[in-house]
Amino acid sequence: MNLSIVGTGYVGLVTGTCLAAAGHRVACVDVRANIVEMINSGRPPIYEAGLELLLSQVIRDAMLTATTDLDSAVANSDVTMLCVGTPTVNSQTDLSQIQLASQSIGGALRKKTAYHVVVVKSTVLPGTTEDLVQPSIENACQRKLGEGWGLCMNPEFLREGQAVEDCRWPDRIVIGVSDDRAAEVMRQLYAGSHCPLVVTTPKTAEMIKYVANSLFATLISFSNEVGNLCASVPGVDAREVWRGVHLDRRLTPMRAEPGKPAEVVHYLWHGLGFGGSCFPKDVAALRGFGKRNGVATGLLDSVLTTNETQPLRMIDLLEKEMDVPNKKVAVLGLAFKPGTDDLRDSPAFPVIRALKKRGAKVVVHDPVAMPLARRHDELSGVDFASDWQDALKEADACCLVTSWSEYKAITPEHCLQFMRQPVILDGRGFFDPTSFTRAGVIWRGIGYTPIVPLPAVPKWD
């Protein structure tokens, strides 16, 4: 099938690349000529594990091209996917890109006679596809829905860092369709995917996306409250609590390896909160949707409040150990989670803002996100380390914000060797507090307050 994809951001480029790898011919459309040039040379403008290799392959095989010519892309495709951004502006979802792209697609459809399906993949609140996208296309193409074109809402469920895997091997595909003809086209598009296909209304498909993200965001905030409770009782280690909870048979998938929990438990772990392009924006949008409809959302309110305040617990821990002004503090990890270079709503930024406000000298490192970070306004005045060893040199404290696997190489001996004061603030339950503390490193973290002197270490099988 021939596809055109409008918008080459995180969702558009990953979706286009994976569908091209599945055998469809894809034209990615972007108004930015420099981005089009990058894609056509096989270089993705974003970091996502496995994306560059797959993109270069489909470019080489002539299954994917990028262009600034939307009219040509629509004219030569059977399906157009709308993958533009829906940022939050003044606590509201900004739909200006959706509306502009819909009008442009409608203008292109006006010149086309063959049947065409427009697919909304951007995350939009219930009613947007039918109340905004549909009339925008109708007005531009001067044909009503069903008169030579169909409309579908097809939300994405891509986890940053695992997006290529999620797109190529989805656990479910949701399509909210305008009519049976559009549904049949979508079935053909996804014929090679061996997973449940949920066919529903556009409004229901839109709601499924928001509910899914809000559920996992709620689990994260719940987990952080549990971590904070554990830390209030010296000797109660949230890591051990979660290991005990994760083994519940209700969290363990059938036919899995004995004792191997379902992936949902990854959201049941204490830390500094959630970030990225989806959870903060989508939970806030769903809360605003409830407010406009007169529905109280006390739980979602609490989820967002917990998430906003959680990163500053790291600052509280630091101030209990030292006077912060003029101290050198290393911040390890800038991306909101491992496996991506996405800095959006990363907990690293409230931590860095608070450190700078208190007069600390901040040095940062991230194994992937440094190129983007150097261009970020909020990081003006901070030093960028070449690696984690460089970040630790002469530091008075180290804040572990993102649990990159590279940081597992840090040992207590490294802290004693490189740091002026061996103080580790563990924001992810990442290091073993007992081994660090026994070695003479001051370990403080979310979810655990060690007993001094340390008791014997319990062992897990």
C-alpha cells in the first residue's frame, strides 16, 4: 500500500519507517527542508533505539522517501496519516497544527478522484477527529466525508526507547472508523500484524489513548508516594517492597517464566516522576477535558501534583547533607528516561533549576541527549562533562536522575576516587545503598533511608 505521513516527529518518523519495513511505500512530509534532507540521507532527526539502522535500510530499499510536497505525496498514496504535534499551551491542547494539516490534506484531496483514507495518529481529545479534522478536510476539499474519502482515528502506543519494537510488533491496534470502507482499508494496512484489532468509533479510540497513558502515569505517581512512605521509616527499602509486590500472580502473565512479572511492574517503581512527550501532556489534557465537562478528576489532580513535586525531594535530601551554595553538583541523566534523547518534562530540569537557584555549580552528563541539551536554554551556565567520570571529578555531590545502564559502572570506589565529597543522591533506586554506605560513601535516595549502623544484608534468591 502507498502511504503518506504528514509530520516527521517522533510518531510520524517511527511509524513511517516501520510501515516501510513492513512492505508499504511511504512518503514522509515535512515543511522543514533540512529535516527532509536528513531523512533522505538516512539520518533520523531524533534518537530512538534501532531507528537509524531501520531508516537507512528502507531508504536504501527505496521504500521510504521524505518530501516537502504534500500535494504530490497525497496524490500518490492510498492513506494519509496525520502525525503532527499537539503541544500543551496555557493548560490547553494546541490543535493549530492539526487544523492546518487537515486543511492542507483537504486541499490535496480536492484534486484527487481515487478513494483515500485520512488517519489521525496525533493524540487528540475525544471529539477532535469528527469535530475539527472532518470539517476542516470537508471545507478544503469541498466534499463530504464518504464522498471519495474516509476518516479514521488510529492512536499510537509507542514507548520512547522501545518505539521501533512497539511499532513493528504491537500488542494491539485500535482504529476508530467513519465507515466500513475505511475500516477495510485499515485492515489491509495492518494485515501483517498478528495482534488484536479493536475497531470502534473515533471518539472511543481517542479516549483509549488518554486512558492508557493516564493509567501508567497514575501507577508511577502511586509508586512515588509509596517510595516516599518507605523513606520515612529508616530501614524500609522501597526496592525490596516492590520486588515483593511484583511477584504477585496477578502481575505475572500466564505462561511466562516462573516469577517473571508483567511489564506493568516497570511503572510500579519509585523515582523522580514521569516525563516525555505523552504522560504529562495527556494526563493534563484529560484533566482539562473533565473540567470542561463538569467531571471532577481528583485522582488525576493528585497524579500531576505528585509528579510536579517529586523531583524536588532530591534537593531536600541534598540540603540535609550540605550547604548547597558554591558546591559542585554532578547531575547524571538529562533525558526523561533511558533509551531516548527526549528532554521534554524531564525531572532533570526542576532539579537543575533548584540547584542553580541555590547557587550550586552544576555539571551535567547524559550518554545520548548531550547534543540536544547543549542547545537548551535552561542549561545555560552549566558545565557539560564528556563522560560520567569527568562529571564526578571534584564534585561535592552527584544526583542520579536517569537510570542509564552506563551508570551501573559507577562503583563506591569511583566515588571515593573522583569526588571531593562522596555524596550520592539516587533518584531511581538504581544503586545498592548498602554497598555504597559500607564503603564510606554517603548514599541518600528516593524510597529508602538506611539504618546506621547498617544491619546484615538480606539476600534475595
